[in-house]
Amino acid sequence: MEKRPSTPSDTNGTPQRHADAPPGELGKLLQAAVAPQGELTPQQQDALEGVLEKLAKEQPAIVAQAVFRQEMFSGPIPHPQHLNGYDQTTRETIVAMAVREQQHAHDMGEKGLDGAIKKDRLGQIFGLIIAIFGLGAAAWIAQYSAVAASIIGSIDLLGMVAVFAAPRAFEMMLALKAQKAQQEEAAKKKPSRQRKK
């Protein structure tokens, strides 16, 4: 049994070379493209494109699929491949900085939340003191004038509603407006995506 060459050959059985691709150039381009850290230079990209275009015209069964790979990375530390490019001491320093920064962000968030809770709690305590004082004043004045006592009591209760209920209602109103605006924005983006397809 005779073995046939795996590359196209002429009538003599010697492998044919592609006109634009010297021996091994296509292999080098492909190896550079699939290497973990390899990237093609613009010249290599142009050469690979030319070789693949001619190959697709001459032998379409060979060029059946094109694969594109794009990698994006975001975070407090460099991409693992880039991080491995540093020496051990530098890597440890970079990771320690990221850990400290993350801990600082958590601490600041916790302090901000604790401050907001304390502020609300103090507001409630002082509001309760003022309400009790106002209702006490209204009760004391009621023995002299019922109309004046009812006015003071009403103002006191309206003040309590304004202090406690109104800000919450205002926050809810703002949240609903923001949610509605986001929904409108999402609705505007959907048709534009469909048109692009």
C-alpha cells in the first residue's frame, strides 16, 4: 500500500507550496495565533488573512471555520498571566495591596452604614422627645384653652408626620422615578439592538 502525501501534490508526487506561503509560514502563523501568550503582529495578521483567503478559494473544505477569541479582564490585580510576569516579591506586594484596598472599602462601607443608622436613631429619639414635649404642652394648655391645645397638638402631630413619614415617602417617590427612567432607557435600547441585527 502506498502512502499519499497529506499536502496537495503535483503530478510527480512532490508537495505543492502555496504561492504566498513559504514552507512553515502558515504553521508559524497558526502557532503564534493559538499560543497562550502569543499575539499576531499586524503583518502576520495580514499574511494569515491572505493565505486563508486563497486557501478558501482553492480548497474550501479545508477552511471550514473561523474562530475569534477576545479576552477582557478587570479587577484590582492584574490578569493572572500578567501577574505571573512579575517576580515573587512583587506579586506578593500587588496581592497584599489589593487585599488592603478591599478591606479598606469594606471598612468604609461599614462605617458609613453605622453612621446612617446612628443618625436615624438619634433623629427618632429627638423626635420622640419633641413629640412628648409638644403633647405635654398641649395637655397643660388644654386646662386654659381647648382650641389652643388642639392647635398645638395638631401641629405637633403634623410635625411628627413631616419628620418621619414624609422623607420616607419622598425617598420612595424618587426610587419609583429612577426605576421608571431605567425601564424607559432599557425600552429605548431594545429596538436599537434589534435594528442592528
